[in-house]
Amino acid sequence: MNFPEPHNQRETFTPNNALWTSIGLVATAFGLTLIYFMMRAVMAVGGYCAEGGPYVIATPCPDNVAMLTPISIFTMIVGIFIYMGNRAKNGPDWTMFWWSALFLSLGWNFVEFSIYPPDGSGIAWGWIICAVLFGLMGFAPLLLIGSGGLPHPLFGREKEGIKAPESGLESRNFLLVLHFGSVLVGFFLAQFLLQSLS
């Protein structure tokens, strides 16, 4: 089996790299979508649940949460590493974007369920604190991107004077279509899986 060379040693972005970049993005978006909805399922029953064991379980986990949660985390992590090892080195870089997407999406769950808790008991201040912390962790990479400390998720290294080709696999238009298209595929695959299991 031939493993891809690290992107800092590759001179060209090959069709094989494009395929694996897409696979990495699909897997990452798939895992993130599952994590988001698994968290919502747990928060809908109060924020904690349990499965199995010798003791009486007060709050059993919703269907498939115990199975899908570790799968979603593993899939997202593997997807990010596949993406990092194959993406175009001067093209759009979504590596840190996924950090922001993860913490901001989960932070939104804390916001929503803190204002409208499942038991209707009023504002859940503990979840508000979690929302603030997740928001800070999610916005930090975006601030670095805005200040030029990280490669831009849309323009890559172009703002550093490294121009992307106007056509071909390393053109910005192709890479953006590859990124957004792959993410949409991952999102819809996760939705399809959740609907088929419900």
C-alpha cells in the first residue's frame, strides 16, 4: 500500500491526492454532523445518560447514541488526518476550520438547550457557561485566520503572494468546489444514516 507523501514534500497535487482530500472531508463532515446530533439527543434527555452495566439506569441513552458517538469521533479524527496529508499545500486549508466548526456547533447546542432546557425549568446557567467556553475555543482559530496567522480557508496562501494556478487540480475554483461538495456529501450521508436508524 502506498501512503501519500507529507504535503510539505509534494510538488504537485495529483488526482490521487484530490480523491483522498475529498474522502477526508467527507469523513470529517460525516463525523461532525453525527457528533452534533448525538449531543442534541443526550441534551434532550437532560444532558446525561447511561447504557448497560449491573445497576439500574435512571436515564437510558436515546437510540443509537452509545453506538454512534464513538464512531463519529473516530471518523472525524481520521478524516482530518487524511485531509491534512493530502490537501493542496498552497490551496484552501480547512484544518483549523474544523476546530472552529466543532466547538461552535456544539456551543450552539449549549446555547439553545440552556435557554430552552428539556425540563422547562428556566435558564440553565451551567450550560450557558459551557456555551461561552466553547464559543471562545471556536472563535480563537478564526481570529488567527483573520490576522494572517493561519492559511486562509478560502484563499489558501494567495494573500502571502503565492498565486494558485488558474486551471487544473490546484486552481482555487476546483479546490473550493472539492471542499464544499465533499462537505455536503458528508453532511447528507450522516443525515441519511440517522434517518435510516430512526
